Amino acid sequence: MTQQPDAATWHATPQDEAWWAPSTPEMMTAILLTREGAGIIEIPRHQPQHAIRARVGDPLTERVRYTLDALIWVGDNSQRTNEFNPGATSLITELLNHITTGNYAASDRARAHTRALLDTPGFVPAIYGNAVITGVADDGEPGPLSEAFTHWFDSTATVVQSSLDVDVLALAALLDALGIDPGTVLETPDTPDSP
């Protein structure tokens, strides 16, 4: 049995950290998932909601919390006004699977949370339109991405390049790096859960 990375004792290397360093202390890095690609972006550290709303294309945002250390931000009306985003949904599903299998540094509590979510009857993660992934601040608002998340993203998508632009890596290439067939078409669920 392999030893699972433990969030309490695991830390990123300086090389990992440099990849995600924001340009100024007033900014923080986040992930933008569009239908065309996944990118490392910068948003303001304080009052980031305006930047998140602009990136998801909706004046209101909805927080989806599938994991304990990451928030997924989507448009409040995205399920009704945008198309299903199979690439983003596959990436989120892979993240959840990696937490439960130990390929993501997580606490026992975080693994139990994710396992319980995946074991919930009828649970199907589903992203419509663009999504922004941030970390979680102490008050539950958007915060910097955790070391565990940035390491996971880097190790599953080694060809990602840091950029302030949107289309850093085509989702097809990212999914290929994750071992998912980019040509696979996921079925759109009738009523996705958004815990």
C-alpha cells in the first residue's frame, strides 16, 4: 500500500511555489477553466469577486465547494444560460478522484469529505460555462490556492505555463495529461448537485 500525501506534513518545493507566485502581493493566482482551455490567472487578493464575475461572465457568482481547500466559482445562471463544459467537469471529477486515491495531499478529514460526496446517490459534478478555481480563506471567501492544489495541478499538467492570459493550456491537452480521452463526450446530467 502506498503512503498517501498528508496535508499536515507535505509542503511544496521552492520550484513548485515559484510557478504560482503572483506578480504583486495584492494579487493571487487562480485557475480559469473555459471550454477552450485552462489557464493560470491573477485576481485581486482583496475583493476578488468583481474579477471572478468578469471571468465567469455573470453578474452573480455561485460558490461550489466539492473539496475543503478549493472553491469553484461559476455564474449563478450558468446552468441555464451556458453550455455544459465537459473539459472543466472532467478536470473537477479527476481532482475529486485523486483526493480519494491519495494522489493529492489531503487530510483524513478532507479525504472522508470527498469520499462521502462521491458516494452520495445521484451526485454528478457538472460545470456549465466558465469556472474559476480559488483557494479558501479563513472566512470562506476566495483565497490563495493551497500548496496541495498547485502541486496537483502542476504534476497532472506538466506542460502548463504560467500566464496572465486565459488560454494557457487547451483542456484537451490537460485531459490527455490526466489520462482522459479528450474525445470522450460526457452526458449532460439532468439535475447536477451543487453542494
